[in-house]
Amino acid sequence: MMSKPSVLFVCVHNAGRSQMAAGWLRHLAGDTVEVRSAGSEPADQINPVAVEAMCEIGIDITANKPKILDYATAEASDVIITMGCGDVCPAFPGRRYEDWKLEDPAGKGIEAVRPIRDEIRSRVEKLLAELRPA
């Protein structure tokens, strides 16, 4: 991996889980990690409940927009974290892959999204500890 690793978070709509994960990593890593997110079938907008859940803990993802997963973005990423995107995620030799089994926040209220947000934080903290040199 390069001195500044790049992480790509992928979920189907790029509107909930992947956006919250990217928000957490940007918040916790600052500019030490290049953070990307994308979806295989991006939604028109970020899930407003995911935005609300992140705002509750001081992370503003309101300006983010769902993006289509493209070959170049995936190929340029050192770590690719998938969250329910199935077989549509491209595979590249030499990349680190993880599939995070997380409940989809789509259609859920804030009470149901908070635990998803908190689980994502735990996973992002573990990932960040692994990316940072000892």
C-alpha cells in the first residue's frame, strides 16, 4: 500500500451504509486516508435518516451525492469494503477486500439506524487501526 491508503466503500444505492462509513473514516482519519464511496445502482439522494443519524454525532454528510461504482475508482483503491453489493463489485488482484454484513438502513427510522451507524463506527475504527503503521 502507498503511504496514503485509499479505501472504497460500496453498497447498492450508495445512500446509507457506504455514505456513513465514508463519513466515519473521513472524520476519524482526517487527511491520512483517501476515502471513496460508490454504488452499483446509486440512488437519487442520500438516505435522509442516515444523514440525520450522522448529524447527531457531529458528522455532516449532507453535501455527499450517491455515485456510480466505476472500474477506475475500484482499480485505484487499496481497500474495497462491500456492504451488500453482491457480485457486481469488480475484483482486482492485490486489493484487500472485506464484505461487511450490515443491516440496510433504507426505509428505517432513526431508532433503527443508530445501531447501524454505531456498528459502522466500530468497523471503521478497526480498519483504521489496521491501515495505520505501528
